[in-house]
Amino acid sequence: MSRRISQSITPTADDITVLRNPFAAPKGGGDPVITELRRVLKNAIPSWLPKLSEDQELTAPRLDEIKKAVATRRQIIEVLPDGKARDDALAALDKADTIVLEMDTELAGVGAFTGTTA
């Protein structure tokens, strides 16, 4: 027979309330954490990006805005558990990052050859 030592504590009603509180989500879409997350994701998107078309030009500052939006979104998505949604979202961000890098490189090349900066 082996010995067993056990220690435990009985929480009070206040303790239980405090322990449950951070994990209790309001019913419906009113969870303040989810609301704030949506706000951060929405605010990270440059206001002009949804209206971007092929007849518009992108400047270096606008490419920087996209880089910042990608970084913000990546920071949030990377903490999600592994899975298809996370992988797909990160892949889309990788593609956007690649395109912005290509455009940045092309802009820098044009600036070097014309004697101007982008």
C-alpha cells in the first residue's frame, strides 16, 4: 500500500465568480473581446484598399499601409489553433506579403534608375 498526500481548498462563492468571470461569454454576438477583435481587424485594413482597382497606382506609403495591415492580421491569426482556417488565412497573408515585396522592389528599382525616390 502506498501513501497518498492530498491537499485541497474549498472555494468561496466569490472565488467561484472571479474564476469563472474571464471565461464566461455573453450570449450572442455581444462578447466584448470578440467585438474588440473585429474592430482591430477592421481598422487594420486601409480604407482605400476595398476600392482598389487596376486603373489606380500604388505608392510606397500605400504599400507600407498594406504591410502594416498584413502584420496586424498575422499577429492575430498566428495565435489561433492549427487548422485549415488558420492555414488558409496565413497562406493568403503570405501571398499578399509577396506581392507587396515585389512591388516595393520594383518601385525601388525605378527610383534608382530615374534618380528619384519612391
